[in-house]
Amino acid sequence: MKKINAFALIGAILLLPAAFLVVGGVAQSGFGSTAINNFIDHDLFFFHPALILGGMALALGLNLIPILKLQFQEGVVTSTLTLKGRLLNVLLIASILLFAGVIFLYLLAENIQIFMR
């Protein structure tokens, strides 16, 4: 029996609110499908910005732990990135960065008139 990667499992759970938000927004904006957005209630605490962004940050931190090793040697910080056997963690980190990019682009596009003043 394979050992369950606890950091990846917790990270995936923490990423669920952001995933629903991003996938629903992309489906509506890109494909005109409102099925996901109609299915979920955006007034729930599940979609609070602090929960979405905090969950993404916590999931990123948890999934960096298994693949990043920091060492201190005579006042110099060295880091080692190990990817052996950690594909799930790397995929979750890539998903987090993709979701953060999509959310940032949405915020920029939605408020471009404010920035242009």
C-alpha cells in the first residue's frame, strides 16, 4: 500500500474554493456556461476572499515543504529543490500559481478603468 501524501491531500482540500471560483468564472466568461456558477451560492463563507487567498497561500506553503530543503551554513542560506517522487506536490503548486494568475488577471481586467485614471 502506498503512503498517502498528507501535504498534497490537505493542499488539495484547501484549494477547492479557489478551484470552484476559477473554473466557474472561466466557464462562464470563456464558454458562456453558467452551470457551475448557478450550482454554487457565492454568499456562502466558502467563497470569502480571505478563505480563498488564505487557502491558496497555506496550500502553497504546505506543498513546498516536501520539495524544498533549506540549509544554513555559516550565515549563508542554501536551498535544495528535490522533485523525486513529489509529482503531486509539484502539480498542486502549478495549479495554485495558475489559479492565482487567473484571479489576478480577472481583478486587473475588472478594474482597468480605475487604473487608467
